[in-house]
Amino acid sequence: MKKALSYINVIEEYTLGLSLLALALFSCFQVLTRYAFNYSFTWFEELSRYICIFITFLGASLGLKYGSHFTMSALVDRLPFRARRLIAALVGLVSAAFFVVVTYYGAVHCLKHYRYGNLSAALRLPMYLPYLPIPAFSALMAGRSLLQVGKDLSDVIRGEPAPPDMDGSVPEDEPA
């Protein structure tokens, strides 16, 4: 299981990097052709928008993996270890439920576009493709949230200290 998750993580990170590179190259090329040759490709803007959607949801999934989403933790940080982990598990469950709902409605939306055969204006892509990252990466975020809930509950049961903060420090009330 860990090997499969590690493989998925590597694929995600490389895909995000390549997507960002593609977006930068497309944008530079569009600016170059517009100002140097007074010509603009109509489909570049649409493609860039779809790549941005892809990057947003993929990046959100990776942000969840690394714990880089912002949190309001001033109150929670003052609680004892077990209470913090229980609250983290509760937040993870609520997050997972939210992502499951987004996955469901995103899939319903994609299926509608697939069924009706809608096409994008400039690229003539089937419209379910640009919307596909929403349910796909929301499902991945739901899975990541549930994995984190399992880790948090395991920490509570075993009484293990929380992992070090991002800067490597450990809160004062926990052993190093």
C-alpha cells in the first residue's frame, strides 16, 4: 500500500511540474506571437484556463498531502496532545465528507457533459475533460483525508507524539 501511494505521489508531483511548465510555455508563446507577429491563437487562452483548473485541483491534493493548507490553530495548539489529535481526526472526517460530496457532484456534472456531447468553444474538446480534475482530485483528497484520520486516531490510541512542525520544532509539551 505504501509503495502504491509513493508511486501516486511521484506521478502527481511530476504531473504538476510538467503542467506548470506547459502553462508557462503556452503563456510565453502566446505573448510572443501577439506582440512580435500581431497574431493570437484563439485556443491558447482556453487551453491555459483548463490547465489552470488541472493545476489547482492537483495542487490542492498535494497541499493536503504535505499539510500546507492554512489552518486556524491558535486554540487547538493549546490543547493536550490527545485532544489535538482527536480534533485533527474530526476535521479530517469533515474534510473527507466534503470531498466525497464534491466528487459525487463533480462526477454528475462530468457525466452530463459526456451524455450531451458538449464541446469547448475553441479547442472543440469534449467538455467533460476540463471538468474531470474536479471529481478525480476531490476523490484523491477524500482518500488522503481518511488516511490522515487513521494516522491521527492511531496516534491517540498509541499515545505517540505528534510529528514535528514544518520547521522541525516540537511543541514544548511533547517529548522530542
